[in-house]
Amino acid sequence: MLLTRRAMPRKTTLLMPQTFAELGVPTALTTVLEREGKNRAFPIQEDTLPDTLAGRDVLGRGKTGSGKTLAFSLPMAARLGAKGGRSRPGHPRGLILAPTRELATQIDAVIAPLARAYGLTTTTIFGGVSQSRQVQALKQGVDIVVACPGRLEDLIAQRHVSLDAVEITVLDEADHMADLGFLPGVTRLMAATPARGQRLLFSATLDNGVDKLVRRFLDSPVTHSVDAVDSHVDAMTHHVFHVGGADAKRDLVHTLASGTGRRILFMRTKHQAKKLAKQLTDAGIPAVDLHGNLSQNKRDQNLALFAGATHRVLVATDVAARGVHVDNVELVVHVDPPMEHKAYLHRSGRTARAGSAGDVVTVVLPEQRRETDLLLRKANIAVRPTVVNATSPQVTVLVGEVAPYVKPRPVAEQPPRPVHGGRRSGDTRRSGPQASGRTQSTGARSGGHSSAAAFSSQGGRRRSGR
């Protein structure tokens, strides 16, 4: 049993959420938030900010999409900024640990403008890319590091960075860290930070060893629970569509992808995600893929395209189930139902975020019905399955305005690809010494590196005024 000071439960009220200024956020930061159109706090922010700004250790329990990133970014920027001074080279004062490099990048995008308000610098540290730019940022002195565990441990072992000056440590998505097998590394990293520092831990659940981290590293933490991993967003609507076979499934998926709003289609394998993205693009529905076989540059490029105006469909494996946030995702489609219920909930959480509405569709073949029924019961999802085809009213209402469907040409009609000796144009593969540092797929840790660093490791530095 966790011995924590528990905050009073939130009262159900019709009052307007508090402003950030009312919660004690300094004017330097509320000015930044107002420029971004953020004026009032979400529940997790409203609950935790009075404690985190006061320097208390906090355990925040809430699922992805609840606003946790801003909940810990604001107190870190405010407290380090108010203290003043600059970090010594290789000795950051703020540390945020994240399970994936996509999440680390998105956290940095949130905290960097807040840090700049005080002249503080931030950088990201994760694998899958060359470490040279990360090392250079550390040598110049960086105030806040957003890191994935594997690469950060590597740089500590190489004496490029020390955590002895860290004043505030944040562990985000702790349960996902546990799912990926990162907790031993996380434990070593948190043990390397000063015990007197402030520590904030955010997690949807406390299973798989997360509770041990809380007991060991948080000092009489205040616990704030906003929503559990199996709680449901009121604005999220779930649908289960039964189809008769592979052909009917293909037509249904193409139709669901053809609307004008943003949508994410989840597949079980990297190969199938790549294949479906190409099929949709060939059919006149611009789509990009996201999975463990892509280089970091290609991942960043595809996410930028999806967040832009040209590519409204992302076809992904569970790499995108946690830690990837793109505004206004209207529809999530489980083209392949996931293996377990937590994955279903995290995938579905890519829509209906930050108060927006969204729909979730699970496409089910006859042989998948029993296992999908069990999965939904475990996820506490009560929805009546519907037998549909691509033109059923239940389908078309989700699509809205439909982009014209262009049937792909048969393979025989497509012009042959030119054959070149050596690398094809656009090939992102690298050769040479640096290539050995690139992670190809997820899996167990090996040799001090997290092979799930296929999605966990670092980019460059953000400096004040850039």
C-alpha cells in the first residue's frame, strides 16, 4: 500500500475551469500560454499545479491526452526560472524521462517556449540518431533535458553528462516504461539524481513495478487521480464493425480512410502498415506510415506531413499508440484489433483529446469475433457489434465528406521501375560507423541499449531566442 498524502477529490461543479494565473502560474508563463490560445487549465493541471509549483512531490494518475505534459512543464520552467542562474556544462538542472523518442520530442515542443521565457535552454536525448549533436548541446550547458533512458545511460557512461545537479525530475508515462522493460534503467537514473530534489511521476496505472518507484523515490507525494486507464472520454464513441471477409474489410478500410478529417489506422505489423499506406496513396488517399523500421528522420517527416494539410491518414503500428499527439484526429480505426486491452485503450486515446470529440472503429473478421469480444470486455467497452459493408449508413456517417476513390491500376499496367546500380533516390539507409547505432526494431535491452529505442532516443537542442 502506498503511503502518500492524497489530495481531496475533485468536486463535480459547473464552474468554469480555473485560469493558469489563478492557479499561481507566473505571468512570464501565462503570457506564453495566451499566445498559444491556452487560457484555462484541464483537470490534471488544475489539481496538480498548486502542489507542483510549491515544490511538493506529486504522483499524477491520468491517461494520455489529459494534459499531463503541461502539468509538469509549467512547474519545472517556473521553479528553475525563478531560481535563476544557468546550468554548468554536462550538469542539467531539470530532467524529464519519457519512454519513446516521439513523446520526448513532443514534450520538448511544449516545454521549450516556457523555458525560453526565463532564458533557459532545453534539449532532447534519445537513440536512433547520432549522439554528436546531443553531446555538443550538453557541452555548451543545457538547463532541461528530455530523455529516453537508453541513450541517457549511454551518455552518462561516456561521462558526457551527470545528473548530480538535477533539481526537478519528471517521470512521464511510467506504466509504458514498465511495459517496454525500461524500469531497471529508470531506477538507476532516478537514483543518480539528488534525493533532495523535487520528483513528479505521471502514470495511468501503478502496476508492473511502478508502485515500487513511487515508494522509493517520492517523498510523501500528493496523489492526484483524474482518470484511470480504463475510464472513457465522454466525447469518444466506440464502434465495432463486423465484416464478412478480407475483400469486404479492404473496401471498408478504404472508405473509412477517405474522409477529409485526420484519422489514424492501426495495424499489428510494420509490413502491413507500410503496405496499407502505399495502397491508400495509390488510391488517391494520401497516407503516411509510422513503425519501427523507419529512421528517425523519416518518422519526423511523416509525422510532419500528417500534422500538415496534405496527408490526412496515418497508418501505424503500436509505436503510435502512446506518446504521439496530433491535433484534431477525428477517427481511430483498429484495422487489426490489438493483442490486449491496454493497447486498445492507448490506441483509441489518439482521438477525443483535450476536449475534442472523436470516434473509434474496430474492424472484425469472423474468426476474430470471440477474441475481440473478450478484449472489449477487459477494456470495459460496452458496444453492440454491427454487420456492415463499405456503403452502410453507419460507415458513411463517420466519413463525412468523401474524397473521390481512385482504384489503383493493376500491377501489370504500372510502368516498370528503373534499376540503378547502388542506392535508389530517396533511400535513407546509411553506411559506415554511425549506421551500427541505428535501431531497427523493438525488443529487449541489449548491451546497455534499449532496443525499444527503435522508438526511444534523442535529437538536438533548443536554445533561448531561436
